Amino acid sequence: LPLRFGMSSEQLQEITQENVEDCLQLCRCLPERERLRAHRVMTALIGGCFKVLDNLVRWVGPLFVILVWTLISGIVASWYLILAPYIYATFGQGWFVVHAVFGHWILMNIVFHYYKVTTVRPGSPPQLSAEDQRRATQIGFSTCRKCMQVKPQRTHHCQVCQRCILNMDHHCPWINSCVGHFNHRYFFLFMAYIWTGCVYVSALSYQPFSTVAGPGAVVSGRVAYVNVSRGTQVAFTFVLTTAVTIALGLLLGWHVYLVSTAQTTIEFHTYLTLKSEAKARGERFVNPFDFGFRKNWETFFGLVEGRTFLRHVLWPSTHKPVGDGLSWRTNYTPVATAEV
């Protein structure tokens, strides 16, 4: 399932054809006419399965968003009802203030970035007239076989959203949208802050979870208050945040690698093929959008025109990404532009 939403419709069609051909190799004893019929049937069957899956994801997407908000609310309630009294009783007033400031800073960023990633459109190519589309095709733009519209660089068609997405990374059911040019930064920072928050809450709730069977526990010689009546909520908080820490940590690490190398999930799969083909020719494939580790991160976070990491990454910011998603600067041409 994650692999399916990390691929473009073109890549899925290629994989479908490859799987069909592999199946037909097992039917080599059939007459040519029967093999063609089997090819059509299997192609329609696999395509139908993808279509059912796409419709299902489109339908359950809003439920996933509600679920995320519900889980976030549950963890916040646990902090106020369980962890806050525990911190105050165990570490004193000074450390309670530190935890309160840190916890609310994380919460602010989580709420802001999740709201933005679910409400900001990822971006789609403009609808062009027939004449403009003809001109764009003449200067090198490709045409989407689904939308029948011009498809700029790094743009891919999403079967779930049923439109082309600028700089598409993947379709994410948890935000009920695609991750694309205009909401990619919100998506990444939401993952980063929710992961940081889960690590924090998981570590903080470990002691209450391990001592939830009794009304109190001794920590570093001091009595830590843990309300036994909330044992289920303590267990829920610790288990959920620990599980999310592990699972989301893997996903976050994957996206750190992608941003560091200036590629999307879709481009990663594409580049695997291009690297293999270049190696077979005795050449070396170079990612045209990779300008080095630091420059890639600055571009991704939009740290241009005086923007800083402290103000525009560590604090909520609504600034737009670098570029319009239609044209891209590459490391082998000055600027890739097009009059569309």
C-alpha cells in the first residue's frame, strides 16, 4: 500500500504490464489468441483492483484526518490530566514551567502544520487553451495521458486526486491529499514535530506506565503522583506514542534522505531505473535537481530572501516555497523556463 501511493500513474501502468507479462510467461503453452485474451483480462483485473483501492482511499481520507485530530487530542488530554501533575509532583515548579513551555511549543507546531498540510493544495498545472497547449508541447513539455493537459517537470498524475500534482511526492491518506510543491514543507515539519512530541511524551510517560498499578512511585527518592484511576489512559499514552515514535521515525528518516538528495518518492523509483540504465552504458547518472546537502535543505525550507531557520522552521510560518512548481533550476542548465 505505501508503495502504491509513492508511485505515479505512469509507473503503476509499467508495473502492471510487467506483472501481466510475467503471468503470461506461465501460459506459454496457450495459443496466441488465448494469450492475448488473457492479457486483456489480467490488465483489466489489475487496473480494476487499483481503481477500487483508489476509490476506497478517497472515501476514507476524511475519516483518517478525523482520526489524527482525535489521537492528538487524546495525547494532549493525557498530558494535562496525567503528566502535568506527575511533572509538578516529581520535579518541582521550576522544571514544570520548562516542560510546559516546551510541550506547548511542540503542540503549537503540530497543530499548525497539520492544519496547513490538510488545507493547502499541493498545486496543479494551469488549464491551458488548445493553442497554449500546442505551443507548450512544441517547446518540450509532455502531455498527461489522463488529464490531456501539459505536464511540467516533476509533475505526476494522482489517481486518487484525479489530477496532476506539481512536484508530487506521494498521496497520503492521513492528510487526505497529495504531498506536492506547496504543502511538502508542511508535511515534513508535521512529521518532524509529531515525532519529537511522541519521543517526549513516550519518555515522560514511561515511569507512570511502569508504576500504574499503584497510587504512587518513588523516583530519585521523591514521591511521584500517578492516579491509579487513569491506568488505561496512561497505558494508551505510552503505547501509542512509543509505536508512533518507531513507525514515524522510519518514515521521517526516509524523507530526510529524500530532501537531502533533492528527490521525491516518485523520483527515487524513477532514478533507480535511470541509474541502472546509465551504469549499463558505462555512465553515471546525476540528479539534475541536486545542489548539495545544505542548498537542498535551504531550498526545501524556503530559506531565501532573508528567511532564517529560527524564525521560519522552529516557529510556524506561512511563507511559500521557492519557485512556482512549473519551472525548475537544474545543476546543468542556468534556469529551465518555459513560456506557457
